Amino acid sequence: MMADRMCFTKLGLGLIVACWIVSLAGTVRADEPPPFPEVTFLKTKTDVPFAILGAKPAAPAPTIFVFGGDMRNSLIQEDGNRLGRILIPHGYFCVSLDIPCHGTDVRPGEKSGDLTGWKDRVVKGENIVAQFTERFSKVLDHLIEEKYTDPTQITVSGTSRGGFAAIHAGAADPRVKQIIAFAPVTHLPALAEFKGAETNELALSLTPIHVAGNLVGKPLMIIIGNQDLRVSTDDSLALAREVVKLSTGKINPIPVELRLVGTIGHRLHAVPMPQYGQLCAPHDEVANWMLAQRVKK
């Protein structure tokens, strides 16, 4: 029986991409985590809507924000929040809020989930990132004040457009300690929906690479397909390299990890890979990575 192997490719600036090569026998996976708890919809004292999984923790808990689209589906869809489902038995508390143009943030004339809404708002001069991160910080204020959240253990995560939101939330609020981005949007003009606005000044300014300095020192994990043309693998690589560059000489080791995995198009999670005898399940790997870094009290 062949042992599982891992090969590493050094990309410079201290960044390493890990490529997993799994034997035909596959790997032994842990038992499946319990089902998702019920979703509860709440509001801050300033009327910012958000949602949580399950009930309020008995004491301030490690908290993971999950972004993907509208708050409910972000929390209960396996592709978007398997990570949260794994972490809940370890004492984590899951929260979400609607990203721009989704759920309660949809405006008349906009279609929920359609990223042309992002383009339309940006072209009109609206800073969709500043609007979102302001709402995020207000929710975080509320959760800390009301003793839901341990202020020393706050993670943001997201998939695709939600990864874009997570990176910006992590950069905007210094209380965020970890950022997880699955197949993230890291350059708005790379999206097909931004056709015709590729040179828009505001759209270009919202590229996360411009806030890379605010990510220095925060453990950052990006997992993306090795040829994701929907959101651009190259732009995710550029972001990771920039954070590493700005971190050099300030922290060692630099807590930035980029995983390139073999996927089908933009779909990253639970992709059947029968030639390897298992599923591609990056959420399981990320859960282990997070738990290894968890603050000990």
C-alpha cells in the first residue's frame, strides 16, 4: 500500500504551496460532525440584522463568521459552512450576515445573488466594502457586549464572493484573529459581471491587495482551485505573496498559507475525485489548522 505523500513547491517570499497526493486507498476521515443547529435571526441595537447557529453560548465563545451570500444559506449549506459544522462540537459559535446585494441587503430592482448588483453599485460610486465592514463591526460589537463572543478568538471565513467579504472584514477590524478564504474573489474586474467596468477606479481600489498591510500578523489561509478562471487563481496568489512580502522581517514564521487543489472549475468543496479514492474536503483540513492555533486559556 502506498503511503500518502505531500509535495511542496516554493514560490518565493517564503510562500509555499502544498499539493496533496493521496494513495488509491484514500485517507481515513473522522466521523461526520452533527447536523447544523437551527438558524436564529437577530438584530443589533442599531438594527443591523445577523443570524446565528443554535443558541447563545453559556459563556463567551470562540466565534467564526461565515460569509457566502444571504446569512441563512451561508450558515446551513454544506459547501459554504462544513467548517462551522466541524467546529461547533469544539465549542465554536457560528454567525453570519448578508453580504452586499444578498438577503436583507437586496434593493428594489436588484436580484438576490446576482453580482451585477455589485457592479451597478460600484459604478455609481458606492463603496460596497466600507458599507459591509461597517455592518460587520457593529455585529461584532454587539456579540462581544452581549457575551456571545470571546474577543480573543474571532475568525472570519467565506467562499467565493464570501471570501472577498471575509478578507475585507479581517483587514478592516483589528479584533479579527484569523481569515479563511475558499476560492475567494480577490479582484473585482476578474469577474464576468464586471465586464465593461474593468478600469473603474473604485472597482480597482477595492481589490484586497490594497489592504494587504492590514493582514500582516493574522493567520491567513486561502484554498483555491489551481485553474479557477471564475475568480482568478493568479489574483489569489498575488494577494498571498503581497501579504508575505509585507510581513517579511516582522514575524517568523509568516502565518500565510495558500493551498492549490485540483478542482472542477470554480467548485471547490466535496468534488468527487475517484482516482484518489476520496473527496476533496478542504474544510476538514482547515478545521485542524484552526484548532492547532486555538488560543489556550
